[in-house]
Amino acid sequence: MAKVLVIADTQAPFIHQDYLRFLKAVQKKFGTTITVHVGDLVDHHALGDWDHDPDGFSAGDELKEAIKQLQPYYKAFPNMKVCKGNHDERIFRRAMKHGIPRAYLREYREFLAAPKGWKWQDRVEIDSVVYKHGLGYSGVTGAINAAKDELKSCVIGHLHADAGVLFWANSQVLLFGMNVGSGIDKDSYAFEYGKHMRKKPILSCGVVIDGNPVLVTMRLNKRGRWVGKL
């Protein structure tokens, strides 16, 4: 049975500056051997349908900064299973909108200069647990609803402010659903939309050991930095 580290939405180049140190500490503590990213690896803020901050990066500069910020992640995790998130796919939706055939576009690993060990797919399944981004689900029950739909335990991202684990059972099966939170820097201009929202992003990651879920939160001090311990 596998020991899986689950990385939440990072949305590079807007990753919290301490998130990688936190992930390494979790990996070491739990001895994980497989790493899954549940999507929205990059943000593509400049390519979104919402208004782009005129003082922010251009689309080209944002990509350059994302690749730069991801370099230490490539080194720390040379092999990664990456679920496709809705922010990741913005480039392909924009191309479709303007009638550009997919054949003209590069794949994720190419334009993000990622290692050969990084593989993108719609969903990942390990030990009968499904990992996917979670588009279409919402709120604290998002992941458990995904599990019911899959008829298998399910781990999702997408829901930055609703991290947690819920269980559901009938007479024949016990399922869990885990929302893994996020790894973003909420103070980045890309997340200005959430400034006045009641709920704030939860910095966290997930661990699934022999099919059992653990949510690990990244506790911050008053300056917004990781406290340095689990």
C-alpha cells in the first residue's frame, strides 16, 4: 500500500514562500513515496476571463515567473502526478475560444519546463482512492460528494477555504472525502478578489497512508510565515 503526499492548489507564481519547506517536512515525517498534485499548479491570472490587474504580470512574464518559482519543486519532487485544474487549462480554453487547433499548442510539461517525471492527467487513482481537481464541487462537502459520485474515496483541491476530511458509509462501504486546501500566498494581487470574503484560504496538504487520509495544516505566525513545525 502506498504513502501519498497530496499537494494542494499552488497557482504559481503566487505560491506561499514557505509552502515548499512545509511540504518537505510533511514528506519526511510521514515517509511518503508518491506525490500527487491535485491541480491548479499554475494560476494563469493574465489569461483568465476576469479583469486582469493592469499593474500585474503580462501573460508572458507570469509564465516566466511561474517556471522560476517551480524550479525548487521540480528538484524536490522529480516525479509528480499532476491533475489538470481549471486554472491550468485556461491557456487551452483561450485557444479554443479563438479557434486555435490543439496541434499548435505545447503540452504542460513543455511550456512549464518540467522534469520528465512529471505527468499530467485528468485524474489519478492509487489504492482505490481517486485524486482529481474537483471542479464542479463546492463547500465543505465537496470532496465527500465527489467520493459518492465516484463510489470511491476521493481527494480534491479547488476549494481553498474548505480544507477537511469527511466520511460516509452504508452497509457495505466506508468512503472518505478530503479537501486539501491550498498552498497560495493569499496576499498576492491574483487573489485580491478574496480580500473581503468571510472565509480565507487554508494552507495545508494531504497525506494518504494505506488508504487512510490525514490533513496537515500549515500554521502561520502573525507575520504570515510558517511557524516551522508540524
